Amino acid sequence: MADLAKNKEIVRQFFEQIWNQGDESAIDRFIAEDAAGNDPKFGVGRESFRLQWRKWRIAFPDINFAIEELVAEGDVVVSRWKLTGTHLGQYLDKSATGKKISVDGVSIDRLKEGMVVSGFDAWDSNILNEQLS
């Protein structure tokens, strides 16, 4: 049986270290080499995630995921979060605007041996684009 509290802490630290602290080396600690998600822009695998992560860190250097709720069952952890940041670099086709962003979302992550092996993220990218307009 999975240790639900441990799995929730792994996901909490995933967001804290990789995104909030901007620790690129944490990608190697938390994301499986062949991890896959539902966002085709992030591709498949740790290195593909790393490339997209770098783009997000350039676009929003103060990016922050505030975890609002964590629910775990078996090897799956669901996190409800609020993403905030300041648009200070290129994001897709938009040059830096200096605008603050705030978007709610949900991630469903499957863990194996302490690492994320698959993830499903749900958030409204239209809200983000409206905030940058």
C-alpha cells in the first residue's frame, strides 16, 4: 500500500523545488526519465519537460505554485493550485508585458518509486492569455 502522506509530500516538494525555487537539478530528482503528460508542448520525458520549464522560467521568473489542496489515493496525487507570476520574458508569441498573472489549476500526478511518471494538468490558458493582453 502506498504511503499517502509521503506521496503528497513528494508532490508538494516537486512544486516547491522545481517551480517556486527554480531548482533545475530538482527535475532529475522528481521526474522520471520517460515521464509523460497531457500537454503536447511539454512532450515526453524529463529532458522535454526541462526545455519547457526553462521557457516558463524565462517568461515568468517569479513563477509560483501555491498548493491549495492535495488529495492522494494509491500512487496518484491530485493537487489544486494557484499559479502566479510576472510576465518578464517571451511567452509563446507575446513579448514581456510586465503584467501579473494568476491562474487556478489542477494536476493529477502518478508516482512510482518517489518520482512523477505521468501527469495530467488542467487549467484555463485563455485566462492567462487574457491577463497578458
